[in-house]
Amino acid sequence: MKITFLGAGSTIFAKNVLGDCILTKELGEFDIALYDIDAERLEDSYRMLCNINEKYQGKARIKKYMDRRKSLDGADFVVNAVQIGGYKPCTVTDFEIPQKYGLRQTIADTLGIGGIFRALRTIPVLEDFVHDMQETCPSALLLNYTNPMAMLTGYLQKKMGVKVVGLCHSVQCCVDGLFQSLGMEEYRAGCRWKIAGINHQAWLLEICDENGQDLYPEIKRRSLGGEYREKMEWDLVRHDIMHRFGYYNTESSEHTAEYNPYYIKKNYPELIERYKIPLDEYPRRCEKQIADWAELREKCIRKDVEHEYSREFAAPIIRAMLTDQPFRVHGNVLNKNLITNLPQDACVEVPCMVDRNGINPCYVGALPEQCAALNRTNINVQNMTIEAASQRKKELVYMAAYLDPHTAAELDLDSIRSLCDDMFEAHAGWIPKYN
């Protein structure tokens, strides 16, 4: 069995995903192929994983490659974790140009102008990945971790015909974060929950304690009280969405604030403070990671580096497919009558059972209509971006931006079009020619 990791220079993420695989005894002997275009970061990840493998008596055979086709040859599983254009110049561009138009963002990697152009520069690279896979490992399962998740995974599912599932850890963190914000950690053991929707906007549809008692009334009571205000300050947008639409969603408040038209509004500047919205949050995180990398690198590559199982789904998926011991994950898959009141061509995030037969998505049925309605506003942008990337048409990019909830709430149509033109110009060399 062979696992290829594309974007292995993402050292911490490689540690989580592949470190989990090394700790999974059921995998037995297997091969790890690490690929990246950054030789130094690739070497760091290679040394780190070799040390983990040795420390925990793992049975992995680890090799590093700067030749992508060689890394993919004979792979059974391919993990994608690339970031095209990096923090500089592309992420900086995703923030700075919209700011000139008065359009402010928090993360800008999933929806909005930042998400759209992140997709446009990533999709051509993924096309190359898939073409190589079709020739070197046609039966491999692609595990996509790169954002914008729904746009990229949906594109691969609809346009490329490759076996792929999109994976995100926001579902795994959802309930723990909610309980933490409300001082309800004692309910975590034995609690049962149901989540479905789309990536970064899936809904906590049900949540019960170990006796089957609905916890939503207590959650909403505590959320409205002042007792837990301090604990909730990092998550106020999601709590507000829950009270206004009835359900808590999976992704962070900084993300949620830019997926909807209600919170980041230049005519209502007081909302930023009221909901503690961290504008320009992603650049701050990137700068901190860069500043802290030297110290973190030393911890990762030392001989006695430690690893504990993470929350990532990759290792459990691989184990379930190899052993035929079923395991439940949440995956991003094409909506084939899974969520009945979302478009059938949308990329949706639903429970999936994994076994020797692969990824088996579970039927959900209809979401509460208000939740489906909010999802559709995001799906509109996702599907238009997919079509734009497929046809290489600027007009379709403009339409995707016109439909974006936050962008449309702040800018008029002419400004949106001009903003897109400036983004195309700034991304020259990163995006193919659009007609």
C-alpha cells in the first residue's frame, strides 16, 4: 500500500495526517511518498516523519520526491494539501486588492473574492495532478484537504471523473467548540449529534445527551445569558446565526461572518466590535506562523519528536478501506439525492460510512428550509466558479462574484466587475488566460 502526499512542505499538516498513519498498526508495512516544490520544506517533513517512524516502531518506508509523477506512481491514496501562490504573493493579493474597494475579509479562502480567485489559481494545478494520477495510479482515491473545499472537490467530481472526497476538520471540532463556549464540557461524553450541509456551513441538526435528551434548549438558554459571554466572545457570530436561524453551524465565526451579508458592513461599523469579528485574520495567522516557524521547525525535526492521533480523517479512512472495518466520517461528495432540498449537482458535506467499498455517503433528506436557503447562497457562488474555471470565461467569474453574499452586500455591480479585473491582472502568471 502506498500513500502519496502532495504539498508535503506543509510540515505540521503532514505530521498530523501521516503521523496518524504511522501510528495505525493495521496498516502494516506501507510506502509514503512525499512531494513538494520547496526542497527545504520537503526535507524538513521527510526528516520529521522518519523520526516519528523510528520512534514509534512504524513500518513505513518513506521517500521524498520533487518529481510529481514519480511520487504518484502506484499510489493507492493521494493526499492533496497544496497552497498555490502561497502567502506571498497570492494570499496578500486576495486581501489587499478587495480592501481598495472597501471590501473587508477575515479568512478569504472559501467564499468571496478571495475564495473565488484561490479556486481559479488552484484548479489548473489539480487538473495536472489528476492527469498524472490517471496515468500512474488510476485506481487511487484522492483525499482533498485544500480550500476552497467545495469549489475544488466539486470541480474534480463534476469535471474530472476522479475518485475523490473532500475532508475538513470543522465537523470534528464543532461540538467541542460549542460546549467549550457554554461551559457544557460535562455533556461531551456520550453525546450524539447529526451534522449535514455544505463545507464550512454544515448544520448541527440534532444534539442529544447520552440519554437521548435534546440539548438544544439548554444550549440556547446559556447562549442568551450573560454568564458565558466571556467564553463566547470568540464565537459570537455563530451564536447569533443559531438564534436567528435555529441551528448552529460547523465553521468558525470569522468564516461565518464572510459567508453571509449581515456582519461585515461598512455602513454598520459597530457590528465588528459587537460580534468581535477579526478582520484580516488569515494574514495575521500567516505572519505569526512565519515568525514562529524556526522554533516550531526545531521541535518537528528533532529525534525525540512526539505524535498523538489527530482529528484528521485520512488515517481512519485508509484503515477502514484496508480492513473492511466500517468507520463514519464526514466527507464532501457530490449531492446525489443525499440532501433533497439542495441542488443535485452541489458538493455537500454529509456523514459517510467507509469500508472496503470506499466512501459511502449517507442519505440525509431535507435540511430545515432556512438552513438550506443559506447553503444555496453559497452553492450559487461555488457552482458559478466551477463553471467559470471549466470554460475559462471572465463573464462567469463576474457572475460568481455578483452572487457572493458578502461582496454583493457591500459593492455595486460595476465595482465588483472592476475588482475582478484588478484581481485578474494581479494574478497574471497564476491563472490561465480567461476569455
